[in-house]
Amino acid sequence: ELKVEQNPLFLSMQEGKNYTIYCNYSTTSDRLYWYRQDPGKSLESLFVLLSNGAVKQEGRLMASLDTKARLSTLHITAAVHDLSATYFCAVDMGGGSNYKLTFGKGTLLTVNP
Amino acid sequence: DAGVTQSPTHLIKTRGQQVTLRCSPISGHKSVSWYQQVLGQGPQFIFQYYEKEERGRGNFPDRFSARQFPNYSSELNVNALLLGDSALYLCASSPGWVNTEAFFGQGTRLTVV
């Protein structure tokens, strides 16, 4: 059974600081997703990482994927309050099938002024 | 363009009752998946339908069932509701069966009392 572990589960940051969220998964998969969820809202897709060594950046967020280590990171640069949300990583079953995404428990990020 | 739409947005039911949740995928998308998100956890896969056929089922009891209609919309049914069924139910649509990204709707918040 595929397991996805995120850490930390809770992260309180000061504005302007940098930090990294880690996502480990237990079996081979070629595709990893990062989502953002605001309280009471749905999931917003941030990044889709499709291959080993993939790196994607959008604003203050940068995601990377190491399929050999089964590890993805979401790096936050110079955090601002608007980044406060819960961040999930999710992995599919591999082989190109997206029919089942397995999610981590999420990282609740709070950015304080 | 309209995104994934779900109805209703909120619902309160009594234990033992039955509930039907509805999802309309993005125009042109043929795949619909359902996820359950319990408070404080990541979403868990329930079902996927593609071209009106069930293509995947998660680890949920037979009280959960779903179907997809010719226009690709979908319904999720839950019978004999339990308190533990209280959750945010998310629908995701994708253009195809493989190698495609899933887009999530706003969810239906179900409360069982």
C-alpha cells in the first residue's frame, strides 16, 4: 500500500523567512502533485512534477522531485501572510494512471507578521 | 469556463439516512473521481469513473456507491449514514484516464447528526 508522509504537519513562520516542507512516499511513482487548501475550500493545484529532478517555481514557492529518494520538497522563500494555508502532496499509483491519488496528511502553514 | 461544480455545498443528515451528492465535471472531461476528506486529514480516494464505467474503488464499505451519466456528470450515494461519514466530499475531473491532471470542485460538506 502506498504511503505518503509529510513533515512537518504544523509550521508557524515569520514573514520574510524561508522554510521547506518534505513529502516522502513509500513506493515507486512518477508523478507527484502539490495542492493548496484554504480553510473550508477545495484543493488548488500548485505543481505537477512528472520526472526525476523536476523543479518548478511559482512566485515564492518552489517544488522539486527526487524519484530515487522518493522525496519531494516544497520550498517557501520570504514567506508572506497570504501563503497561510494547508499544503498537501499527493502521489498517483504510477504507470501513468491518475485514477487514485494518495495524499499526505497536509502541512498547516501559518505565516505571522 | 466553468470549473468542477458540486451540489449541494452543505448538507445535514441524520444517522441511518441516505444521501446523494452531485458533480458536474469540466466541459470535455470524461473522468470523475470522488474523495472523502475528514477534518484534519488529507483526502481519501473513494471511486473513479471514466466513460461511465467504474475504473477504481477505494477502501470504503458497500454503503458507498456512485455512477456516471452519459453527460459525464456523476452522483455519489451513501446509505445508512454514520456519524463517521461526516466529511468534505470532493469531486475531481480529468480529461482522460491516464496522464492527466485532476481538477477539484469546491466540495460538499456533509454533517451527520
